[in-house]
Amino acid sequence: MIVSKKVKINNTKEKVWAIITDIEHSSDFIGGITDIEIITPAGDDLVGLKWKETRRIFGKESYEVMWITEYQQNHYYKTRAENHGAIYVSCLTITEDGDSVILEMSFEGRGTTFISKTMSKVFGNMMKKSMGKTLEQDLQDIKQACEAQ
């Protein structure tokens, strides 16, 4: 399953980058996140930054342990999580658009076990729709945080 959404933000790529890489405080401006716990702090760069992200999903708290696998400053970063027999890869990409930027958030979930692959086939459309709504809301929350400053 692959889902991707975009939003136009009236601010600079540097400001948007500062907001989206402030993982430790992301629960302050992304409403869907209820808690962030840094597991491995970032060193001189973002690769290896690892955190536990808690969200309320379908009325229950759920968490994923995520880490940054690659990035290019002021342009993009990718994260990875592995849980429930699946690998999840997310990417946030900033593209300049005149005096604004386009922030794109993509998500890919890939089953690695028979059960996760079967569940993906059975519930794939429902999961894709739900994930699309989550991405859209996260992007709106990030937009609001970026444009408020």
C-alpha cells in the first residue's frame, strides 16, 4: 500500500524543515500524536534518530518505533518502522514553489509475513483510506504550525 498527500505552505523551506525535524516536540503541533519518546537522539545528522510515537487510532492508543534512515537537509527525510509483520516507510519532501513550499508526505506499508500480506489484501482499501486521512490531517497541522511563525 502506498499513500501520498501534499499541502502548500506559505513559508520558507528552512522554516518548514525546522518544524518537520523537531520530532521531539511534534506532539505539540500534530494533533494525532499523543506522545513522543526519543529513544536514540540525533548525532551530527538526523540518520539514526529513533523515537516511539504514540497515536490514538480507532479509539485506542497505539505506538510505532520509528527511525530516520536518510535525509537531505531542507529537502527530505525518510523514516522506517517494523511492526506486526510489516515494514513501514514514510517520507516528507519539501519542494519550493515561488514564495511558498509544497510539503509532500508519503507512506508505504509492505507485509513481510503471510498473515500481514493476507490482512493487507483483505483490508487494504480501508487501511489506505484511513492512512490518507491521517496524512492529510498531519499535513494541515504542520501547515498551521509553519504559517503561525
